[in-house]
Amino acid sequence: MSQGAQSIPNDLNAFWMPFTANRQFKKAPRMFVGAKDMHYTTSDGRQVLDGTAGLWCVNAGHCRPLITEAIQKQAAELDYAPAFQMGHPKAFELANRLVDLAPEGLDHVLYTNSGSESVETALKVALAYQKATGQGSRTRLIGRERGYHGVNFGGISVGGIVANRKMFGTLLTGVDHLPHTHNLAKNAFSRGEPDHGASLADELERIVTLHDASTIAAVIVEPVAGSTGVLIPPPGYLKRLREICDKYGILLIFDEVITGFGRLGTPFAADYFDVTPDIMITAKGLTNGVIPMGAVFVSSKIHDAFMTGPEHLIEFFHGYTYSGNPIAAAAGLATLETYKQEGLLTRGAELGPYWEDALHSLKDAPHVIDIRNIGLVGAIELEPIAGDPTKRAFSAFVKAYEKGVLIRTTGDIIALSPPLIVKKDHIDQIVTTIRDVLGEVD
């Protein structure tokens, strides 16, 4: 028996797995026991090509030496330091590195432990900022249909994915939603930004008219909606949102948990679309997925609004036990250094055309009704089985795994986001495998 097989527990019942068909999985487990660069190793010794960067997070590939060594060294030197009223050097060093990388004007960072916590932090900052500046009537938050902003109550309230919301009561009050921009009839098989839908940003004007600007604190959107199936904004859409927010004094929040750290071929989607938000949410690629960590970037205007009153008083009553954890900070610094040394934050721009052509070669594959791409992210939307939605894509996911490629599915959409170290032969393998799989599924 292999070492991997020996390491599998003989009882899988205790772990209630997240976002997983638990009963199906535990009947036929898919177990990873190792990883290196672009590949996972399964418990039965097979190599599986990572077509999803884990869960959109392993941007530099797996088990990279600088990151591994940094974690090992930090764990032996300073394992934990209190996050409240105390500090440690690496938290400040990482914050400086991050603001140097961020779009101009985002000069301060708050640390969290995940994308979900980053969203909650951003929403609280936005509400507190309005109150701190004498605009306490601005309590309303505007999200977007099909948006994903994590799984905490604030995130699912501003989020717009039905399955993530329907079981949890009335959620936060005072939330409204913009329409999403997905339009199969007009934009199917677009390469990059689709032509139609920029005018949907003007729906924010309608919402302002309905509620009055004096009640609205912030608008939160993903520049590219990832978890719902890679919905790419039309040209000018995000710029128009920025203009409307500026017009009415509303804060604009970008959720860059997926798009941050090179996914579009620029450090952040804000750079790609040339739109700077007031608050920018990150996680995932910040530490290459190795240690949980998130970072929320805010403008000096927002930060400075809190820096008033007696200096011995806490300015903002928010934070986490593990904010800026020393091991996470070390992982973050090593991850940024890996990105820098290997030019990974712009590699998506270099490989993007090859990725685009490869994905769109599947246009004639069975069941395909749309293909979308931008940078090194893509989606293949499948025709659902009548009366049995999601089954076709899930079957494709299982078959792809059996053939040695990890893909991700959401609804009847195959979502792809390989590590940024991906090579052309890896792209070829992903696409060839998906074509084979689509020829086999019902």
C-alpha cells in the first residue's frame, strides 16, 4: 500500500465539507496528498494538473521554495504576536510592499484571514467612514446580482448568488442590487470584454433615485465576477460606476479576492480597467493560498477620517486575533518576492492570447453555449440538462479529475484559472482533456 493510501482516514464522516456534495464525495473520495508547481499528487499516486490554482489562490504554483522556507523560518522565530496594541516588523513590511504595488491612492492596509473577512471589514469601514464624516444616514449597501463576496452575513447580503442566500433568513437590511452584465443572446463567445451591457451601470442612477444618495454608503462589485462563472464587464462599465459614485459621494469597493495578484495580467483588476476604487478587497493570492490571510486597502481619505480625537483612544473598533499573523506575513512577503522574481503579475498578459485561442477552440465541442476569457481566467458554459441543472458540469468535473486535470464548476459552467506559472503545453492539456470529457458526458 502506498504512503498516500495509508494516510487516508478510514472514517470520513466527521468532516462536514464546505461547498461539497458530501455524500457523493465520501462514497468515492478524491484525495490529494502532495503538490508541486503545476501538479497535485493523488492518494493513488496519480499526477493531476491544477487548472484552477487550487481555489483561485495558488497563483505562483505549489510548494514554492521561497514561500516554504519563509514559513518554516518564521514559525521557529516568532510564531505569534498579539494583533491589538502590539506589532511585529513583518506586518508593517508587508503593508509597505502591498501599498507600493497597489493603485495610487490606496495607501493603507487592514489585515484579515480570508476573503470573507476582508469583505466584512470593507463593509464596516465604509459604514463607519460615513458616520465619522458626519453622514450617518448613509447606511445602505449596494451589491450586484450574481456577485460573490464570501459567506459571512454581510457578504451574502450584498452578494447575489441565490443558493448562498436562500437558507439564511432576511440577511442585512438596507441592501439593494445592481443587475449583472451577463447576456448570452448578445455576448456569447466574446473574446475579452464583451461589447454589450455597459449601460447597465446606469442602473445605479435608478437605485439612487429610489433610495436617495444620502442613504447610500457604498457600492461593492467584483471587477470580474469569478465564482458565479467568470462574468467580464463590458468596456466602460466600471468607469461609469466610478463616475456615478463620485457624483453622489458613494464609496466604491472592488472585491479583488480572485482578480488580485496577477490574474488579469496586471497586479490588480483596478490596473487592468484603469479604475481605482476607494476600498479594495484581497486575499487568496496574497499568500499563494498557503496560509489564510486577507488585506483590505483603503484610501488616505478614509484612513485619515478616523485619525481624530485623543491619541490614546482606539480609532476603529475592528480586527481579528490573527490580523497580520507573523507566519502569514512572512508567507505574504515571500509570495510577493516570488511574483517579482518570476514576473508573474504580468504573465497573464503574455500568455493571454494563447489562452484565449485555446479556450475558444472548444466552441464546437458538445454542449458548449458560451466561452469567456480575460487574462488567465476563463469559463466554458454548458447547456444544462433539462430538469437536472448542474449535473452535466459536475460530471465533467469528475471525469476531468479522472483524466488528470482539476477544473472547477459552478452551476453548468466550467471555470478555469491555472497558476500563473502555467506553460503552453499545460494549456493544451487542459483544453484537450475538456474536449474529451465533453464528448463523453451526457
